[in-house]
Amino acid sequence: MAVIDTSQGPKATERRFARQVGLPERSLTVHPGSATRWENMTVPNSAFVVELPAGSLSTASVRRFVSAVRAIIAYG
């Protein structure tokens, strides 16, 4: 789907991640029993969904995603 799902996670982190990787934000349907929902109930505001684009990621895209994940880990 090539989006960052903004329906369940920490909003500021989702926005920052979306900007860093160049994907749009979109609120998707929340499904009961999903891993993201469970984690956010167990550790509040800790998980969100990244829907990657179809196909293989380029090396540059992989680097962008890795950099965005590292930024989240470093800055919360």
C-alpha cells in the first residue's frame, strides 16, 4: 500500500517516520487482535504499521528506512 498507517500508534513518531521515508500517512482500518493493537495495549504508543510499496526496495530506499528506524530508536 506504500503508506504509514496512522490509526493506532504514536502520532508524532508516525509523522516523523513518514517524512523521513517519503511515504504518505493514511488511517487504515483497525483490526481487533492485531499485533499492533496488542503491543499498544501492552506498551502504550509503541507500535505502528508501515505498509511497504510493492516489489523490491532499492538500496537507497532500504537506507532511508534503516535511517528512520534508527532515528526512532535514538530519539523515541
